[in-house]
Amino acid sequence: MSTVDKAPQETADWIIRDATDRDWPGIWEILEPVIRAGETFTWDRDTTEDAARAKWVKTAPGRTFAAVGTGEHDGVVLGTGELHANQGGGGRHVANAGYMVRAGFGGRGLARALCAYSLDAARREGFRAMQFNAVVETNVRAVAAWQGMGFTILATIPEAFQHPEQGFVGLHVMHRML
């Protein structure tokens, strides 16, 4: 995971900072149920821990970060995010990111805080924009959160995601300039 020393972002409930190897068990506790549910990420539902780690943990200029609890949840990884170039070559100036929050901690602003952290990190790394390639349209809380963070829906690919309960639903491509 990143060894770059960047200023962490703090709130009364958590601190967001670059993830360390010691954070991985807590990150996996978040990723695994989200992946297995198959409702919000385009990952195979049977993704192994090793494959998830290889996919989630980024190298510079990408980053993997963790929101670690303070106070009542001191030291617990409450959320995680990753940031990387959306494309290589001539498209490497546009960032992409993903976020996951521990079950039971949704609705507290943590996903928005992870997004804000990644937007700041992307600016510092010289990215000019951020794009989300596959926001499941039925994930209405995420869609609203990203729109509230300045992202617009550029397109919706019809029936591009097979939701385990709702069948084939669209995937939004969302974008914002930095």
C-alpha cells in the first residue's frame, strides 16, 4: 500500500489516511460482504481475498486509503477507497475511484468523506477530472451522493449490470472536473 506521507483527513468519528498493510484485514471485512452481495460493484461474486487485494490495492500515482474509527470505534477500519488513473496513455489525466463502507456505517457521510478525500488526492497527483465508469443505477444513495459531490451522469448503459434481485439494470458513467 502507499508509503507516501499525505495529510490525513479527520472528523470526530474517523480519520482518513493512506492504508497500510496492517489495514488489509479490516478492508477485507468491508470488501467481502459487498462483493458477495453483488448489488453495487461489477466484481465477480466469488472473488477471492487474494484477487480482491490485487485489484483494490493501488500503487503510485494511485492510492488506497482507509477511514479508521476514533472514539467508540477506535482503530476499526470503517471504510476504504482506492484511486487510480481511469486509463493509460493519453487518458491518464482522468482519475477513477471506488469506495466501500463497513456494514452498519452507511448514512453517516463516510462515503462522501472518502470521495472528498480522493478528489483532493487526485488534484494533488495532477489529475484533471474524475470519472466513475459503472455506478449501478439502483444504488440510489450513491448516485445522489456523487451528484451532491458535483458529478454528472454522462450516460446510462441500459441493462449493463445484472442485479441479483432486480435483474438487468443500467450502469451510469459519472464525471466531474477537478
